[in-house]
Amino acid sequence: MDDSGFLSGPWAECVIAGVKYEQENGIGDDGQGAVGQVINYLIAMGHRDLCAAAERLEQVTRGEVNEDDVVWTVAKFKKAFHEIKDLPKGISYDRFQQFLEQIGGFDDTEAKAISNDVDRNQNKFIDVDEFTSWAFGATICDDDRNIIGRLYCH
């Protein structure tokens, strides 16, 4: 889950794909749609604590899913991550701070603070899940997301 309360990572991709599927194909005869199946599986896998975040993402996605870019946003940010990373498993603090300066609006102090916040497991680099959670979080605005998209998600 990201800082704004949305489900993130692969589970989020499943919810978004489920919403798109339901909008294109409807809900099955049994009354349970694809998103319901994803949420039930999330619970079965021991992640009941993420249900509210999944439902929140579902509600927001239903209003935005017809925009092609929204459907694939998680995949696009993962692609951007792989173009930015400078370590085998992630992005170093220095590279992430350079990246923040490149997209603009972040001074050195802010960039360092954001790097520390994004690195949730405090291993001194940003991994793909931390990056995508940050990309959908409250510390980044839509204008910055658009810049990342133009620079790295072509």
C-alpha cells in the first residue's frame, strides 16, 4: 500500500486489469466480477489488511480506466524504474536524487528527505515496489508524473 492509501505493486495491477475486464465484458453470471475475485484471493493469501486499499483503488480506477494511460500506469512506471536504476536491484540514493532534480521542483534537501522516505526498508537504495508506490503517492504531483512519463515511458 502506498502513502495515499492505494493498493500498489502487482496486486494493484490485478485490480486495475479486473476493472478494465469488467467494463469490457460485464460481471459474470455468478454476480462476482474479476475485481471481487482478486480481492477474495488477496484475503485468501492472508492480506485482509489490504482490502480497503484495494477497494479504494477499484473505485478510483472505475472513474479513470477508460483513459489508456491510466490502465498501464503501473507498468509504465516499472519501465521507467528499469531505465533509471543504476544498481542491479534498484536506484541508488544519488541517482534517485539526480532523477528528482531532473523532473524539477525538488531542492537538494527535499530530494534527500524523499529518498529516505521512499526507501521504506532503509537498505540505501530504491527498489521497484518502493518506486511505484512513490509514483502513486502524495509526495508527487500529476505534473511530475507527466514529466516522468514523457522522459521515461515512451
